[in-house]
Amino acid sequence: MMINSVICLLSSLLWRVRGGLRVFGHKIPLCKEWFAVFFGGAYCYLTGWDWNIFVIMTLAVFVSYQAFGWGEYIGCLLTGTKPTDRSDCSLVDDIVDTLKISYKGKVYKLTDYPRLFGWVGTTLRGLIMTFIIGLPMLDIPFMLCGLAMGTVYGIGGLIDHYIIKDGKFGWCWAEYLWGLYLGICLVICNGW
């Protein structure tokens, strides 16, 4: 139980490090790599150490967050600014840019509602991320847990708005929360 708690807390911290945590005004060196190495190692710790699995998991985790962006979605979710022309993740862009509802002759586009647009985009991007990580795990529940990313990042925005400002509209709080959430999902899917 204690080790699982440490895994969750380190996951939270290292996801924030991945996001560019600054210590004494400087980003931590190799900030993008630490989370992937940690997560691959934590998975192997929980399931039985195997170098092949460690390498595969580490690479899957790294690819899951480096292959596609999500900044536009999170920016819209947290700030309410309208989306710009972008190419964060063409898989998600193709969906969110075409979503619309017609009601009584009027067309409502998702892009006209920035926070909702951001939530949907972030949620779909989270699904892609955890799906990639879950592939070597062969774990469908983990693959689907990314559907909470929009909500988790939204909670970070609420913390910033109502409790303590982080200077980035809740983005920093959201990174801590998302890392914690990923750690919790990892230990739950592997027998908390």
C-alpha cells in the first residue's frame, strides 16, 4: 500500500516535471523523459521485472505524450479563448472541428464554445494517450481511462479559479492532478 502511494505521488510530480516545472528558474534537465522512464519502471515493479517490457512501456509512454500535442485544447478549456487554426493532433482535430448540431435552422459548432471544445479535445487526446500506453499492458480499462483527461484538467482550472492561482489558469494544478490520476490508474489496473 505504501509503495502504491509513492508511485501515485511520484507520477504526479514527474508529470508536472514533464510539463516544464521550474526549479530556481530553470526547467529540470531531460524533463520530458523522466515520466516515461518512471512509468515504465513502475509498471515493471508492479507486474514483475522484465527488461523487454520496461523498454517497451517506457517507449510507449514517451510516444503517447510526444507524438501529438494538446495545448490548444487545454488552452481553450482553461481560458475560454476561441480555438485557432492548429494541428495539435489531426486525429482529434478532424473530430472536434466538424462537430455541430442544427436546431431550428441554426447551426451550433463546437468551435463556437471554447471551453466545451477544449474539454472534448482534451478528453479525446487523453484517450489516445492512455490507449497507446495500454497497448503493451494489454489492459482495456487503462486504455480507456484517458477519457477523464478533460475533466481532470478542468478541475485544475477550478482550483486555480476558486482556491489558489498557479499563474497559468490552472494548467500547473491540472498537471499534478493528471499525473496523480495516471498513477492511481496504473496501480488499480495492476492490483492495488
